[in-house]
Amino acid sequence: MRPDELDSALGALADEHRLRRRPLLAGPQGPRVNIDGRDYLAFASNDYLGLANHPAIRQAMQQAIDDWGVGGGASALVAGHFGIQQQAEAALAEFVGCEAALLFGAGYAANLGVITSLVGRGDAVFADRLNHASLNDGCLLSRAQFKRFRHNDMAHLEQLLRDTPARTRLIAVDAVYSMDGDEAPLRELLQLAERYDAWLYLDDAHGFGLLGEGHGALLEYALHSPRVVYMATLGKAAGVAGAFVAGSRQLVDWLVNTARTYIFTTAHPPAQAAAILQALRLIDEEKWRRHLVERHISLLREGLRATSLTLCSSRSPIQPIIIGSNKEVLKLAAELRARGIWVPAIRPPTVPQGSARLRVSLSAAHTQDDVAELLAALLS
């Protein structure tokens, strides 16, 4: 796109009700926030367990700044790997039942780094059609043959695997899909990976902290296999930031030496690792957080059961209400905001054309009264 085309391109986005801007948040993340100068009851954050502003995590990070400083200085391979980050990686590996783990600055960086490290020209990658954009970008940048299968359609995936002669293959899926809240059939996927000698790459961004008693999809579905590569983000249920990849010791050693988004990135702040360690303790010890979220989910779904509103099939805190039209979903989101409730309107290209939705995100930081207030607004 040329510089003189930007205005018209932005105008086209506005005409399609797809022009976005960043809401200005004043203060910490939570169920009650101030956005653009107004207070709202918010159902937008992926802070599923309500840990993003937890005092114990804040204290751990503040103390770690005194102990370890603020900046990483350079890549860990150049300036050194912080001891506190090594502790966090060891704790994360144990938490999800793997031999080793590697911290990344973001889930996006992890997905790009891992996929491009394991497959390349002459290889093949297979991705669910509803995968997160970062998985798709990793597949594209790998330069492997990129094949997409119909959402959760194992027969279609098997056909693609059977018809592909590539020697090295990788199947990439979200464990929990970020815009629908449904889950991948992980046991069936692993069976296909074993049958057709493929890696199985799991992005558990929205399952970690919730599934498997908080330990994630690997524990939920007992997926113990050397061909499984596990990734989870730490800025959602864990309430912090960054991501990690877990698997065999050999896998992590390979990524340290080949994952470009790890090698050529300044190490993230060491204090972040201290916050991660504290978050793992809270996920493990405060089981009531998951139980409370489950009650919120049941309350919302039961309250909308007999209405004309269309909910996706989801047992996760992601509860999308499908509207369809971009214009209509923006109108409904505006009506909720007028009542002091913030629910994001999600439109293409984040979701398929014609499936614009209100994406309700529930948290342990919400109360039952908060959910009841949302229901009253949706039903009015």
C-alpha cells in the first residue's frame, strides 16, 4: 500500500464497520474499570482467575525488581540467562508435567519461533481453520506446505495427512479456541499425529490455569507423548505476561539454538519471572477461583437458554453471543456501554465473515451480582 492510499483504506474500514481504536484504560485491569473517562462493569479481559492485580503477585514483582533490576539487557544467549527465569522455567515444566520449558516474551513470539524451528521448505503444516492468527503466521513463515482443515474435522485432517508426502509434518491447534470458547479433540489429534508421524503443537493460551485443575490441557487429557509440543501464555489466567513452551529436554535445547524469536530478542524483565512463580502458587492453592468461574458460566448460560440470543457451545470463560452483522453487533455493544457495561464487539477478520459477536469473558474477579447485571442488560 502506498502512503497516499492510507486515508481511503481507513475510510473503507469505517464503511465496513471494521475500523478499530484502542480504548483508553485508566488504572489496573479488573471487573470494574475506567475506560475513556467512564466507569464500566467489564466482561472483556482474559484475566480468567482474577490474578492480574493480585497483591501477592504485585509484591513478588516489586521485590524482584529490587533483587534483579528491570531490564534484560540483551538476548539471554548474549548477556546471560537470569537465575530467576531458570527457576520459573523449571517450575512451569513441572507444573504441566514436562521435562523442560522455555520462556518467550509473548505467545505470538512462541508460535512463530517454534513452528519455524520444527518445519521448513519441503515439510507440511496442518492447521485448524479457527486457529489464532499467530499460529497461522507461524505456519506461513515456516515456508512449509500450509494446509488448513475444517474446524475440529478429524476426517478432513486425516485425508490431508494421508495425501501429503512430506517427510516432516506438524499439526497446530488451539486447545481452547479464543473466539468460540470450544475445545479441540486433543486425544483424537494425538492419535492422528502418531499414526502419520507428525508433531502435535498445542496452543493452550485459553486453557492453562483452567483445564486439568489449572495445570492445562496436557493434564486434562493425559497427553503424554514426545511428539507433543505445548505452549501456554501467561497473560491470561496466570495474570502476568509472556509465554512458555514445554516438552522434552531435547526439544527445549533445540529451540534455544534455533527459535529466532528467542535468539534475537532481548530477554524479558527478570521480575516477570518472580510474578510467574507466585501466579503458579495461586493457581494451585486457590482452587475456588476456578470453581467460581464455573458457577458464573452456568449462571450466564442458564439465563440465556430460553432467549433468542445464540451462544456458542463452550464450557470455558469465553462465552460468545453470535450476532452476525458488524453493524448490529456494534449497536448492541454501544447499548451495553450506555448502561455501564463493557463487552467487546468482535468482527472480521478476527472471526469469519457473518459471525460478528459479543465476546463475553468471565472472571473469578466477577461476582454473581455482576453476572446477573449483565444478564439483565442483555435481556432488556
